[in-house]
Amino acid sequence: MEWFQRLLWTALLTAGPVVLATVVIGLITAILQAATQVNDQSVAFGPKAVAVVAVLVISGQWMLTQLTQFTLAVFSAMARM
């Protein structure tokens, strides 16, 4: 059960920044679209894609480190069994 908890926590930490950026940009885009009455799906997609790429560039190394540390911990635990 401990490993499952660590798995979920690692997944939340690594996916969190990307999901948070997407939600924030989506909310801002939705507000702007409601204010200007421009309801085009491609208008919402562009800023989200740029935000995801920016977050991955900024925090990608940290995410990779977190996933690598978790994977090494799992393999070390498997070797001890």
C-alpha cells in the first residue's frame, strides 16, 4: 500500500504543473471568449498548447528527476525482496 501511495504522489507531482497550467489558461481563454463572444475551438487550443510546451521546458528536468528517483526506488525495493 505504501508503494501505491508513493506512486500516486509521484504522478500528482509530475503531472500537476502541466494540468494546472492547462486549467488556468483554459479558464482565462474561456473568460475572454465569453467576453468577446468568439467561440472557436482553435482559439482555445493554441494558448493551451503553448502553455504545456512552456511548462514542460521549464519543469521537464525536475519531472524527469522525480520519475527517475521513483523508478530507482522501486527497482531497489524489488531487488531486496
